[in-house]
Amino acid sequence: MTPSVFIIDDDAGMRDSLVTLLRSQGIRCRAFAGGADFFRNPPQDETACVVTDLRMPEIDGAEVVRRISETRGAAWPILVITAHADVPMAVSLMKQGVTDFIEKPFDPQRLIESVRGCLSRLDQVGEHQRNTQAAREKFERLTPRELQVFDALIEGLSNKAIAQSLNISPRTVEVFRAKVMQKMEAESLSDLIKAGLLLRNEDQTAPLIL
């Protein structure tokens, strides 16, 4: 399913205009009457695009950006629309992860292209998440010894080097290597390395060996 676009703006007229514009392009969207309204019952979508105004009461756009960037990261790209832009503010927001900064009044086509660009990138994010989850599920089938062999293979060690590091015979390494390949459903060493890199990128701080 194509990710939704969430519109956050305290101006009812602008909200309605944006909803009408995006839906006319076949884009799924939902509007919220400001940051406070959004965070009272935030959507739980794995991926989504957010279009937010900057100046709003209670919770302004900068705080919306901060919270979403901290909790959702690249899975929820953010577009900021504002009539009160300045260079330092734009730079600050972009550093926090804002994908685009659009000044009012804006060309509707400019907004549509920016939203479509976000949605296109989210297709790639969604595929990456699915591949990572599949690799994680396979990884969890490995026994402690298989995990050691898997980690050594990802490090680029030869069978002989793995045997020496684990104090087992090269033949035993071959047996465990075959089991690892089977459980990870890897047709080649390249496939196995790709799976290992996906898992390491998922959590840079956690070791693969459990």
C-alpha cells in the first residue's frame, strides 16, 4: 500500500486546500489541526510523508520536526511549508532531516513533485525494511556456533582462519558454513554478506554474536 501523507496545519483553509490538491493526484492524505492535534493520537504507519506548517500554537513546526525525526527518521520524510522563512531557520531544519522547505505562496506543482519524490523514496525504504526483517528472522534460527561462523564469514575470514579462531577443524567449519547458508537461504557467499550488512546497518552498536 502506498504510504499516506499527513498534513499538519492550524489554518483550516490551507489544510482543506492541501487535502484537495493531493487527493486530486490520487495521493492518500489525512489532515491534522496543528502539532498538538497530531501528537494526541499519532498515526502508527511504518512509513509516511509529513507536510507541516511552521508557525502553529502549542506545538510549532520546529517541534513537530524534532519529534518525528527522533522517532521515525528516514521512514517519515518531512516537508515544511511556511510564509516566514529565513536562511538560518531553513538550514537548521534541513540539518534535522527536513526533506524540503517550501515558501508560501507556492506553486501547487512544486508541492506535488516534492511529495511524489518523498513517496518514491519511501518505496525503497519499505523494501529495505522488509529485506532487513526477513534477514533478522533467518538470523534468529542460527545456533550459537553457527552465529560465530556467520560473523566470521561476514568479516571475510577464510575457512582455515575461522577454524583457527574457533579451535575447530576446517572440515567442521565447512559443515557449519553449509548450515548457515541453508538457514539464511543464501545461494552464494555474496547473498550471505548482503544479509549480514543489512543486519549490521540495522543496529551499528549491537554485535551480531549473541
